[in-house]
Amino acid sequence: MLVVKVYNTLTRKKEEFKPLVPGQISMYVCGPTVYNYIHIGNARSSIAFDTIRRYLEYKGYKVKYVSNFTDVDDKMINEAHAEETTVPKLAEKFINAFLEDTTALNIEPATLHPRATHEIKEIIAFVQTLIDKGYAYESHGDVYYRAKKFKHYGELSDQNIERLEEGASEHINDEEQNRKEDPIDFALWKAQKEPDEIAWDSPWGKGRPGWHIECSVMSTKYLGDTIDIHGGGQDLEFPHHENEIAQSEAKTGKKFVNYWLHNGFVTVGKDQEKMSKSLHNFVTVHDILKEVDPQVLRFFMASVQYRRQINYSAENLQQAATILDRFKNTLVNINYRLEDDTPSKDSDELAKAIAKTNEKFEVAMDDDFNVQNALTAIYDLLPIVNANANAEKADKKSLKLFKDKLSAWLLVFGIDTEKLCSQSADSNDEIDQLVKKRDEARKKKDWATSDQIRDQLKEMGITIQDTPQGTRWTRD
Ligand SMILES: [Zn+2]
């Protein structure tokens, strides 16, 4: 078996991946704060690590995958207040929405989805151990971590203490800062601020856990003191993951994570702006899926290597849809051929080409999950397969082999080929013809005909979308 190489943020190098237990992998991925529908940045992270997990499973590893829900923090408290609901009710609503969206995107459920509020006892015990060891201190009902006491602080995000101090000094007048011994210390436990604010009893009074501590607790509890892979978005490197290392290693005295993997950002639209609420380009998966086929969104996001930036735009989505259509049409073509009663002409030519593609696919994926090269290898095989499927005498044995292989390859990208083909390609021509007729009617301002065709398509389960790039259609 070939060895997988992964880029480790901690060493800033591509390294040969060696799991702690041969054949098994422990993997932790930071999950969302469940105060809203997930945005495409969350979806990107979930898809990136699902694709990595699926490839490791394709390689034969057994993967134990843990991903948390942050179901209590400032954002949760503020949003529950704004929606006039409680924090647990808000969490319930958006955990369900998360599971709905990720199921639509064919993201495998985690082996375990722990929640912060279900781990309060363990969190308090963990914090107490850090206090006992001198790594943490209580102040006005809060508990803080002495960042400088941990000698590797700043290593993951490649920052030194002086730089971190400069950054922290900008917030020197914050109320919280005044309670700390040192501005770079961070909160492990936060005292209750208002009497009606959600809180639990603790040795330091009523309060709730800080954000960073929950991941240290859940990762060590469910996967062990040292794990193989910890994943998350690049924006989590500092302070979140830096703090997770400080907390965990101070408590256990062991290395927390062997391989740190971080996914790249998502930008939106033609100007490739970074997504943010203030720019009003905060796109939720819930809204996207009203218009876009989930398989297309999944494939689009899975087809960019996890460390690279993704530009979310109608154009790029369309490009992914076109590639997916070519896979679909090839499969429909093969299925049609396998069912006809012409004799098969077996030769090893096509079988060899398939084996070569399989090798290229694995070499690319083994190289830090280079999905672009893996897809190119598959894509380049399509004309050979189609030529064979269209020949007078097809090599049916190899076509069947290709069908199975393509299913396995595309499953790594989260695409179920059976589902893909169930949206029959046969009627696409008819739809394209109707869309064309409607476009012509619109050009002539013949709105009656245009509306009539739209209704006809609607009845066929087709939704029309007029975009600046032209008319697009999707199946309901
Ligand atoms: Zn985390």
C-alpha cells in the first residue's frame, strides 16, 4: 500500500502519515457553533475533512471521527436573547438544521458528535487539573490559562510571545483584560454575568466553559491523550488550536496531535471577497440548496484541494455541474450498452487504461489529497471509455469494471453514482430544447409562450433560473 503524505501545519512540511495504531485513525474536527444555519465556510470545512476521511476509508483505514457542536458561548447567548428563546432550544434547532444540510451534502455523520453542554462535569475536572498543576488561576469567578507558562505556546501558528503580547495590548482596556495576570492569558471558564444567563455550578461559582476547553476535553475523552489528525479551518489555527494544544499538553504531559490539517478560506463572487456578515455576502447552505442541486455544491467544494482557497460563484458552480454531467452521461451511456444484447469483445486495452487511471488517482490523493490531479486522471479516461461504449462491439467486462471504479472514485468526493444517474440523462435533451424555445420567446417578448413553457417545465419538476450567464435549470 502506498503511503499518504499530509501537510502538517505544526511542522510546516509534508510528512508521511503514520497512524498511532496500524490500520486505524483517530480524527477530530472542530464543529460549528450552532446559533445559525451553517454558512459555506462551515460547509467547506465539513466537506474537506469528509473527503479526507472518505479517502482514508477508501485506503482501508478504519476512521474514528469526532466532531463537536459548540452549543453554549457568547454568540449562542446573544442569539437566544435576540430570538427570545433559550440556549438549549436554539441549539436543538440548529443542530437539526446542520444534520439536514450535511446529509443533503452527503457528509458522513461523525462517529460521535459530542456537545459542550453534555460535558460540563469533565470540563470542570479538566480545568481543576490545570489549576492544580499551576497552569491556570481563578479571578472574579473566571478561570484563565497562564499562556506563558506553556513553553510551546505560539508554535502551531508560528508566533513568538512578543508578537502575541503586541496583539493583546490592543485590548488592554477590555473589562476581561483587567482580570487577567497577563494580557495573553485566555479564559477556560467564564463567570455568569446576568442572573438569567445559562450557567452551571462549579468550584469557582456559577458559570460556563470557554470555547477552547471543550475541544481539549472531547478530543482526549473520546479519542485519547494523543490523536492522529486534528482538523479545522485556517482561521482556527490561532488562538483556538494554539490554546487546545496548551490546555491538553499541560494536562496530559503528552503530545496532543500528530498531524494538524487546516482547510483554506472561501471567497464569494467575482471580486473574491472574504465572506463576512458586514459585507452582506454571508451565504448559508440552507439558502443555497433552495436553488442548487446538493450534489453539485458537494462536488464543487470537494473538487478543490482542501488547503486551497475556494471561490464561490455561479460560474464555478456551473463548471462543476458540467463535469458532473459528463460523468453522469458516460455512466448512462455504459448502462445502456451493458443492457443491450450485442456480444462483448473483451480486450485488455481498456482494462489497462482503467488500471493506469486508478494508479494516477491514488498517487494524486496520496499527495496531500490532490483532488484536482485525481479528477483530471478520471476525466482523461472518459473519451476512451465512451469510444468503447459506442463501438460496434464493446468490451462489456471492462465497461462494468469502469462503472465500479468510477463509483469508488467519486464516492471519495461524496458523489453517489447511483443517485447521480437516477436523475435520468435521457430527458435532458427534451428539457434543453424547451429551455431554448423559451429563451427565443423571451427575446421576442412573447411572454405568453415563455410563461407557458415555464409552467410545462414546472410540471416536469424542472425549475428555471435566469442568470446573467444565461438560463439555467435544475430538477426539484
Ligand atoms: Zn475546536
